[in-house]
Amino acid sequence: MTSLVKIIPVLLIGTLFLASGCTSEPKQSSQAQPIKQNPDQKPIAVDVAIAKVENLETNTEFIGTTAPIREVSVRSRTEGQLISLNVDIGDPVSQGQILGQQDDGILRANVLQVEAELAARQSEVARAITQVSNAKTQVERARLEFEQAQADAKRLRQLALEGAIASQTAEQAQTNANTSNQAWQSTKQQVRSQENEVASAQKRVQSQVAVINQAKERLAYTTLTASTSGVVLEKVSEAGNLLQPGNEVIKLGDFSRVKVLVEVSELERSQIRQGQTATVKLDAFPNQSFIGQVLRISPAADRISRLIPIEVAIANRNNQIGSGLLARVSFDRNASTNIVAPATALQVGGREQKNQVFVLKESGENISVQARAIEVGNRADGKVAILTGLNVGEQFIIRSSRPLKDGDKVVLSALSEKKGKDKN
């Protein structure tokens, strides 16, 4: 029993030694094995482009609606029943064309009345002129009588001085001469009074002529005429209705030109100016484009939408463009002249997570990429303007078979642009 107890510790020590020896052998063999190559370290296939300056169009389409360049309302200018309307919606009209007629019976009677009044006042003028003529005749008669009485008084005064007649006779003759002179002066005053009466009668005639013109003008108001050439947009009233002054009867649209009404944001407004050229496309004419100009920019934005109304005018040959058509408007702007790259070339990386591209670096037979931070501008049609960070002529990656990182080795695909060659 004592010998068995002594053997057990020896066996335990041997076991521990064997276990220690087995553990150390694998470690040595592991260190001796070669390191396997990571498959991700193989060159990455990439498409390469050459940086060059291009025009990047940034036009944005805005949806609008066509309308006539001008709308005019034909309104009643006098009270009266609308008897007839000669046009219908869509009818073309010319300036001055008769469109309708109101009842003119009362106004015609009024014209006849004022014309009769004019005739009476013209008769007054004629009578006053006759009276002036008679008064002038009396003036001439009184002048002759005065001259004769004055001559008789002079002759009798001489005879009285010679003692041929009594002095009382000469004095009586002088009194008659003075009386004739007073009568002459009185008739001249009557002439002036009659002439004033003629002038007053003539002014009353002129006043009555003005009344007649007004009456005839009001009578003309009963005929509704087109103040401009255009097309009938709407019939607001119908024959048989009683019209008051100011009532709208017909709406006319001038389609010699057409305006397109669009609304833009505040940011877009800053890039649009009056007179700027715009391209208009209409769904009604899919194969045509119309060139127009910014006609008017509203100074006030809509309080709710914050959009600013803008009117673009376009020519309307043959009046083919109507009102209310859907229009797509693009405002022509100066295209940006920067280096332009496909949007696929942009990556986001770095500590600040900024936009970057990978630029090709060649060192002998080794080709790698370098991450380059850039600043971008406008985007359009899958392209982006690069403002800073990339130079003309540099080769940069536009596509890769795997995600890239700074320093990765790459191999150029058959689609890559070569220096001195253009990509087909």
C-alpha cells in the first residue's frame, strides 16, 4: 500500500510533462507555416475617365398654363335690355365689330327731343340777328335825323344873329338837334344790347349741340362692339337680360401672342430676369418647341405657397395655341463651365465624410488610386460639376468592380479613357 502511494506522484509528474510537450509542438509548426495571400488584395478592375471642362445644363422644367396675352371684358355702358348677341364662344372677332344690341327706344326718343330743342334755340338766334339788323337801321335813321336837325339849328342861329328871325326860333332848332342826338345814341345802345342777345342765343345753341352729342353717344352705347381683335372666351350674359351700366356681357381674348403662367420658388426667382429667353413645350404639340421671353415677374409671392408668379410670352402663329393648355417651361441660363464628371465617380469618405473622387496614380507597372476631396456644384442628367479638387487632364475612377479605398491597386478596363484619346 505504501509503495502504491509513492508511484502515483511519479505518474502525475510524467503526465504533466507529456501534456506540456504536446502543447508546444503545434505552436512551433504554426509559426513555420507561410501566410496565405488575401484575395481582396488583387487589383480591382476600374473604368477611368479624363477630367475635362464641359457645359453642364441645369435647366429645370416648370409646369404652367397658357392664356391669351390680353383679356378684355365687353361691358354694358347704359341701362337697357339686351336684345341680341351676334357671336358665340370661340368665334373670332375684329376690332370694331358689332357683337350685340341693347334696347335703344328711350335713348332714340331722347335724341329727337334734344334735337327739337336745338332747332328752337337756333330760331332764337335767327330772331336775335333780325332784331340787330332792325336796330342798326334805326341807328342810321336817327343819325340822319340828328345831322339834319344840327344843320337846321346852325342855319337858324346865323339868321337870328343877322336879325332875320327871332332868337327863340333858333333856340328851338338847337333843342330839336339835341333831342335827335339823344335818340341816335339810344338806338346805338339798343344795337349793342341786341348783339349781346345774339351771342347768348348762340351759346345756348352750342350748349344744346353738346347735349345732342351726349345723347347720341349714349345711344351708341346700346351697340356692343369689340374694342380689340380676338376670340370670344365667354358669354357672361344672354339676350333678354336687363343690363345695368358696368355689367359684363362678353369676354374676349387676344391670341396674337400667348402667355404662359408659371410659379417658381424664391431660389429659382433669383436666377430669372425680365426679358430672359425661355423654351416652352406644349403637350398639345409634342413635336414643337416654342421660344418665348419673360414678360412679367410678380413683385409679390403667394402668401401660402411662397411661390412667385411669372409670365412668359410666346408667338402664336395662325392662332394655333389656345387657352388653358398644359405647358412645360425651361428658363435658359448660362451653362456652368467646370470639370464635369459622372455622378457615379463621387464617393463620400474621410473623417469629415466629404465628397471625394479616386484619382489614378501610376508608378512604373503599379497602378493605384488616391482619394481626393472635392467641392461639387450643379447636377444634371446624371452628371455633376466639380468646382475644386480635380484638375483638367487628370485620370479619375468613374466605376469600380469593388468599393475602393485610398492606395488600392487597380487595373484599367477596356472602357477606360486613355490619355490622348477620346472615349467613344
